[in-house]
Amino acid sequence: MHREGSGVDVCFEKQGKSPPSCPHGPTLLFQRYEAEGTLRRFYACSACRDRKDCNFFQWADEKVTPARQQAREEYNRNTQPPHSHKHYYHRYKKIKKLKEHDRHFCKDCNLLLLQEEQQDHHGHDTVSPVSTDMLTNPSRLLTPMENKKTNAQYLFSEKAVTFTLSCLKELKFNKVLCVGTPRLHEAVTSMKMKRGSSSDWHSLLLDIDYRYEQFYSPNQFCRYNMFNHYFFDGRASQSVFEDFLCCAEDEKLVIVTDPPFGCLVEVLAKTVGKISEAWRNANSGLSHEELPVLWFFPYFMEPRMAEFCPTFSMLDYKVEYDNHVLYQSGPKGRKKGSPVRIFTNIEPRRVKLPKEEGYRFCNPCQRYVAEENVHCIKCNSCTSKDGRPYVHCDKCTRCVKASRVHCDECNQCQLPGHKCGQISTGCHICGELGHKRRECPDRHVKIRKRKLGDDKEMKSVSNQKQYKILKQKKKQKSLKSNKVFTPK
């Protein structure tokens, strides 16, 4: 399991001891390729790939002194939110009783303000009045955290939320576990508030953004890291989660997740597996059932999804987001529409896509497809992935993008003007098919040659001082490359 283009793999092997923790919970174990083909393992943050956001790093064989461990634990505590979830929600209930013009939200401090605190935030960027609609839809009040290397909070458009709700209703789901999908949670919660006790919809939001603690009770929101299945409030939140998984005879549960697009699929797939196992344990008679999942992800991640979630298939529906111009339709969006799709382990034919948006049902494929996705008789499939019609290449015996032409030298379709002989679809080291980089028999040789080449380059520097500086820079660059993926 690796990050494309890097020398770092994720390790899921049991180590016999608990991993160290950073402010985002238990770290993940990685291994990187060293000189002479050896592997060295280290622990790093599961939620941040940029050291500026979380600088945790520890070699797996490194001995940590009690003093350092104590300092680390103190640092982890000090980086948590200043108040508990219960305290935040107690404040919320007080503020909700105020008139709209008396409610204030400080964007600089990400805090709903009590009346006696408002003067202390004079000169800050504040929002007032705060309407009841803002309180019930906090994602429209909070500023999205759009750091691509850490949070990348892109929020569903109204159209995407409406479609998802109608889809869940059509499939008769009434319990929704929202993993990183606050907009959907808001919609379910608002619908339940309007209908009152007559509503049979229930939702639980799991998200790493602590700011939602100010708007939802501990039974509606759990602060959660999806990349290590970690509940920040410990056993209290985990009990809420486990209770939510228990379903009565008339209840059907589904996971809806919208992870950061730079995440490692294998890591999140493992988390989904843990949730599924907990669901089966909480409900008797489901030992062989698979928990239904809707996973929102770009279409170009389909090969990774097929590798780690083989029971999932990709739907043609183009998912739009409010705060990302490329993930929208219209003049400023992509000509081909949003690249985000829905991957699911539900039978595709059961998920009805809206006809008013141009989707139609393909009888041979037994699924709904986009307007431009024309069925290929030779492939016996609707083959388009990216929002454009594909064309069939007889030499490749498959459909390809219309912009590609067949190259006899490369023996596959490529872009016009490409350089022949540079295409490899196999192992990252030797290019052969049938194995991954970590199993490559040439791994030791290739790594040793690369390292020797680096040393030769550095030793060509005449000045010894410059040589040491260059060597240190290369070492730092190598360490920084250990960070693996981006949370949303």
C-alpha cells in the first residue's frame, strides 16, 4: 500500500504495542525505502501530510524517554479545543434563546458569543444578527477550512444534497451516518425538526472539525478522525456511535462519506471496514451482510477504489460543491462537469439518477448513465468516465478518450505528440506487470543505484561546506516527503 510516486508505504501489521499519539489521535505506521534496499519504519500523523500542520515524527525503533513522553502528552492536551463538547452545547442553548439581533458569532475566534462576551471581541470579524436558520445550518455560518493539505472542506451544493436525500428515501434508508458530510447532516436534522416526532429519519455526524460542537448535542455530533477511527471524546462518543449503529426492525442504516480527495484509499477503506464490523456486532443476524456505503470521490480514483473496495462500483452522477469553482456546473465550472462521482456497494440499478438532468437507464448495463455516456456494443458497456463521450479503439480492444490516438510503437492509445517508450502501467521500479513495488525483485538494486547517484551528485560540489549544506537539504526534503495524505 503506497502513495503514488513516493517511497512510502502504509503498514497495517500489528506491532504488539499501541502507536504513539499526536493531537489528532493515534498515529499511523509507515515504511520508507532506504539505501541498500532496506526499509525503515516511522510513525506520523494520520490527518496531516504537512509538517507545518502537525510535526509529529518518530522512528518505529526510537526509544522515547519518560520526560519526552510527558511533554508530548501535555502538548496534545494543550492543542485541543478550550472547552468540552458539553460546555459548548450548554452555551449554544443559552444563545439560541436570545433574539436574532442579540446573537453574535466571531469568525476570528470561531465562537458563538454570549452577551457578556461580545464587548471582548470588539474589532474582530463578527457576524450579527445570527438567524435561527444559521444555527440549524452551521456550515453556512462557519468559514470552510480550505487548506488542501489539512482540511479541504468542500461543501455539497443544494442540488447534491437534494439528490442524495431523494436517493436515500427511494432506497428506504432512514438512519444516516454522515462521515465528513455536514451539509447532509444539516438537511436530515432540519427535516426532522420540521416534522417533529413524526419523522423517522435519524443522523449522526462524525467530523474532525470541533466547531460543530457548538451547534449539536453529543448525541448528534462526535468529533472524529476518519483516518484512524479515533473519537476525540473517548468512550462517551464511542458509546453514542455504537448506540446509533443499533437498528430496529424498521430502521435501515447507510454510511455517507465525503473524504478529502488526497487521502489514501486503503486507510479509509480500513475505517469503513471497522464501522461495518461494529454494525454487524451491534445487530444480530447480520454476520454476512455488507453495510451500505455512499462514498463521494473523483472518477480518476476508480482504480484505487477497485483495488481496495472491490464490491464498489462508480455511478455517473456528477456531484457539485458550493465552494469549489471546478466542482460546479456553469460558465466558471469544468466543461465536462464536476469530476466527483459516487462509489457505492449498492446495486447500481437501484440508484435512480434524475432524468431532468439528462441521466437515463441503460438496459444492457442495468444502471443509470449520463447523457454523453453512449453504450459501446463492442465493449458491452457504457464506458465514459470523465463526462465526455469515449470512442472504441479496435487495436486496444477498449474505449478510450476521443483525444487519444493509437500509437503502434507504444501499443496503446496516447495523446498526439507524446514521447514513445515512456509509458509504464506496471511496477513503479521495473515496469513489469503482476506485482507491486514492495514485492519487486529489483527493489534493492534500484534503490542502491539511486542513492549512489545522489551521493555522486553531492560529491561533485567542490566546497566541503556546500556539500554538507546540500546533503542536509536533501535529507530534510526526504523527511518532508513522508507526509502521506490530506484530511478534509
